[in-house]
Amino acid sequence: MDTRAFQKIYTKISKVTKATCSLYATDVGNEEMATVDGRLAQVVKILGDEVTLQIFAGTEGIPTNAQVIFFGKPPTLKVSEELAGRFFNAYGQPIDGGPEVEGEEREIGGPSVNPVKREQPSKLIATGIAGIDLNNTIVTGQKIPFFADPDQPFNQVIAMVALRAQADKIILGGMGLTNDDYLFFKNVFDNAGALDRIISFVNTTENPPVERLLVPDMALTAAEYFAADKNEKVLVLLTDMTLYADALSIVSNRMDQIPSKDSMPGSLYSDLAKIYEKAVQFPSGGSITIIAVTTLSGGDITHAIPDNTGYITEGQLYLRRDTDIGKVIIDPFRSLSRLKQLVIGKQTRSDHPQVMNAAVRLYADAANAKTKLENGFDITEYDGRTLKFAKAYAEKLLAIDVNIDINTMLDTAWALFKIHFKPEEVGIKKEFVDLYWKN
């Protein structure tokens, strides 16, 4: 951001912490951008005439007589069709060597859409991943997180969703990405020839951690432009929200705020809700769907970040490594899309709910049979067939590398039922058995 004539300039800082500084100033607004000793900063607290700014690059070496220049406006993003196919940093500046984007300048971080202006989510958004489309179907306007361990390939899954999802625009908000992850996303999108519908806002581990607080708002401002102005179906992918919450914690601690559960700020719920509640289905047809990665520390689902996320979102997806097939799968037991009933069997084939329920029930029978084996008990002939079914089901449908349409998923499930079971064992209505068992 360039300085301009007649901007307010102050040179007396009253307090400096590791991430913030405070000074006395007038006519300054909340979230207003500024520079402190040439470093970008944002107003995070105003108490009377005392203004506190978070300095994105840290405060090391900043003297108390440093020059503080206020810009008179919060962070903004220029929105237009020129955003498509481009990579930007947390400030919305191009990092792909391309020109600056021309377009309408909009403030980021605005309020979410008024509930009375929303329509109930009711349209299928297919990802091509059977573990999602078959068992946890996602609906436009939904918000759903991926809960994953840090060593699981969640960024590869996010890249697959970006390439396969049937959406008009895919917007990636990458927070705390390693350079390898950033290059991975860039190469995958480039090689797939899908760049023209993908927009990326990236903060890497080489950038100051506090900068990543801007990434979700940048991504969602671009999403609102395409969904509300262009009536497009937009899918926003955010990774990793745990690193975003860690940045919130850094700023909160430096401002001497009393920490809440797990050292997170007391405002964590509202901070996360402000992002997730941007998911919306507009009556005009445009929509914003949010899929966000939340990594778990030691698989702890009770930690404040996944715990608060679970209250805000509409379900969750879990990744798990299946030792029988040696691949990562979407865990059918712990995953849930709370809005799937709005579309399965209505916008998909009528046998979808019955096939989904039967497959998960038989997979659960296999889990019981496996427990018997592990504890040294004999298993029945039926148990043996469920174990064979479970292995094939995981390999052909649950694995994240399976890329087929929903009708093919259903046909594959019917083929597995026919191989391993009798019609009366699957517990599916006779009208569907009569129609699909013979195929």
C-alpha cells in the first residue's frame, strides 16, 4: 500500500510488544490499515484515544519514535474476472509474476449475508471422491471441515477436490503452507489445465504468521464477488484453520488478553463463525460452499479449535489410513454431512440412501468381525464375507484416489453386494434389489 498526501502520521509509540504497538491517535477506525516503521499493520483495538495495531512482520527493532502512517481504510481487494487463474499473497498482491489486477476495490471482512436473504441449501456439489459423494454428500452453501492428523495428506485431498469439484470457481486460501505445498498446488493446478477457474491466496511458512489472519477474508471477498455478482457456484477451500487459530492466539497473547481453553483467545468461536458463516446459497443461484482443513494435535478432537469448529459447521470429514489396503480413506464411521438428506435420492439416484446405509452397516459388521479375530475368537462364514467386502469397499469406494461419478459409485456398491452377499443379507428394499441386483 502506497502512502498518499494528507495522511495522518504519528511518531510517538507508547507501548511495544512482540506483535503489537500502541499509541495515542484520533479519528482512527477499527481494522484500519497503517504502516509502522515501514511495516504493514492493522488496528485491532481502540480504547479512547489509545490505538493498538498488530504488526504483521513483528515488532523487532521498532523504536518508540517510529513513523506510524494510517491509510484511513481497512484492507481491500480489487475484484474482477482478472482474479481467475492467479496466485496472491495475504494482502491480495500478485505473487505469480503477473500484472496487478484491475477492478472494483472492496473492503474485506464484511458481515455475512442476512439470513432472510439466504435460500436453504438444496443443490448437490459433486467432488468425484466416493467417500464424500456416496456417504457424505455435500450441498452448495454448506460449511464442512476436514479433521486430519498433521501427517496425513490433507493438502493432496484439497487439491483433488479443487480439480474434481463441479463448481464454477474454486478459491484456495492457503495458511502456513510450506514452500513444497505451495509449489505442489501451483504445479497440480497448472498441469491439470484448471487454472482458469482457480484463485489462490497463499501465506507460506516464510511469511509472518500473523499475515495469515487476512487470508480467509481475502478468499471470501473474492468468493462473494463471483457468487453474488456473477451468480456462480463457488467452492472455497481453506487450509489449515489450526494455523489460522494459532495466529489469533499469538495476537491475543501479545495484547495481554486472558487466554481461554487451550491458550486460545476467548473470541475463538466468533472468529471462526465469522468465516464459516460466509457459506451461503443465494436465491439468484450463486453460492459459497466452504471446505476447510483443521489439523488435530495428537488426534485430540476435544481441543478448542475442532471443538468450536464442530459447533459452527454442518458435519465433518475424517481422513484415516486403512492398514488393510495401505491407502488413506474417508472414515465412514466418524464422517458426517448433516445436509446430505437434502439431495441424496432426490438429485441422485433413488437407491442412493439405501445403498449408502447398507454399505456402512456391512462395513460395521466387518469391523466387529475384525475385533473378534484380534481377540482370538472364531469368526463365522458371514464374518469372513464381510471382511472381504470391507477390503473391496475401502479400495474401490472409500479411498481418496477413487474418482468416479455418483451413478458409477452406486453400481460399484451393488456389484460388491452381489459378490459377497445374498439379497436378503443387504437389507435393501425389494424394489431396488429387483432393479439393480441383476446388473
